Amino acid sequence: MPNYAGFDLGGTQLKYGLTDESGKILFKDKAPTPPSIRGLMDLLASLWNDLQKRAPQKIEAAGFGIPGIYSLKEKKIFQSPNYADLDNFDLSPAIAKFIRVPFWVDNDANMAAFGEWACGAGRGVSSMILLTIGTGIGGGIILGGKLWQGSCGYAGEIGHIVVNPGGIRCKCGIQGCLETEASAPAIVRKYVSLRKRNEGFTAEDIYYRAKGGEAAARQAFAQAGTYLGIGLGMLINLLNPEKILLGGGVMTTGEYLLAPAVEETRRRSYKATFSCCAIEKASLGNDAGLIGAASWAKSNLK
């Protein structure tokens, strides 16, 4: 049975591994993300050699999920807000120097969405949207059983739709993005403003305080959930998907974010479109990008 390799690059960790024909993980591991592009290429070459030795069968193809705006035409990342060394770097030619099998590169959130659709909570649907909510907010869209990449490859930047025109400026340059209003930093920012002091809180700290009944903590999650719901309402009215899946670290907080998000989505979308869209938690966790990249490579190969 053929094997496929998947690489999922994050700001702090590079997750990688092997899958079989069905998307089942045969091996996985992670390594710290190098700060420089040269270090990253050296690491990828080393990990590729390791995967070839570990693979039970021949690796037929490889997929890479990379954070940033990836040009399908020019085969490079135009802009990566959290990994500036990738900006305008000729990524595919660099990878081709050490990988001799067919490989494909795309945005990391797109790969996570494809993974959930092919092997996770989105299996069996023809239209689906995935949002990954953590330090930032990524997104991927499946339409008609295919990953929707857009005319140039830039589709799915859901974290950068505007939900609060009066909000703060995002790293992308736009004011009031979903990412600035519903991500982990947004929850911390709201909580600090309510408490009138900053003690180095994390979103996880605030979750435990919400769980303990603290009103300010619950209010911080409620505001983030409201803005998330505004964004989801836009997506439902625009695309009428069968499912919206929510993943990422912030979703481990459960109903404190999800309940206000679903309620606001209900208010912001047509009753008919809301009623035929299931809003659920994603199921593959941190493996979604790895599985998606490998599955994407298999799909393109076939």
C-alpha cells in the first residue's frame, strides 16, 4: 500500500509524518520551527530522509501546509505574517532540490480543512468550512467536494473578513478583522480591559477562571464568541455550507466560546440557511494539517 508524507509548518513547531492510502497516520513527530529559511530547508531535507527510512512502503507523494498567502502561479509565499523569512521565497524550487517525488504546497489552514473533509468531521459532505482559532484565525473552504483555492490561490482567508470596523488594526493591515476580535489574544485583551490590570494572562488562564464562574472571564469569551458569530453568519449567508467546523487551541474552551458564537450566528443568518448548516467542533486536532497535506498530495497524484 503506498505511503504519503505530510508536513504542517507552524510558528513554533513543524509537524510531519506518514499516512497510508486511507489517511491513517503510520508515523508522526514534530520539531521546533527554525527561525531562518535556511534552517527550515535544512530541517525539511533531514526530516524527508528520515521519513524515507521509516516508510513501510514507497512514499508516492508529499504535501506541505505553509502559513501565508501562497501563489499557485508563482509557487511562492507572497506574505507570511508570522514567518517573515518566507515572504517572496521561491519555496517549491527549494523543496525540489531534495524531494524527488511529486509534491504540492498550499496554505496550512487549507490543508487542515482538506484533512477534516477527507478523514475527519467533514467526511461525506460536499460543502464545508473549517476555521482554526488560536493565536490567529485561519480558514479553508470545500465546495462541491473540492478545495476552493480561488483564482490565484488566496481563497479562505476567513480570519481577515471585517467584523468590527471600529476595531484594532490587524497585522495584515486591515482594521477589525475576525482574527483581531475572536482569537486567543482578543480574549486576553478584553479580559485585561475588564480587570484593569495585566498579570500575564493567557487564554487558557481565562478559561479556567470562566470555568470557576468569574464574570469578567466569561464576558471576554462571550465578546469573542459574538464576533465569531458575526463572521459565521456572513459565511452561512454567502455559501450555504452543509457544515462549519471549528478547530484550533481556543476551541478546547468549549461552550464559553461556542455557545455565544452559535447564538450570534443564528441572529446574523437567514433562518433557512442556518437550519441546514451544522456547526461542530473539528475532530482531527493537531493532526489535521499533517493528514490534510498528505491527503492533498494523494488527491493531486491521482
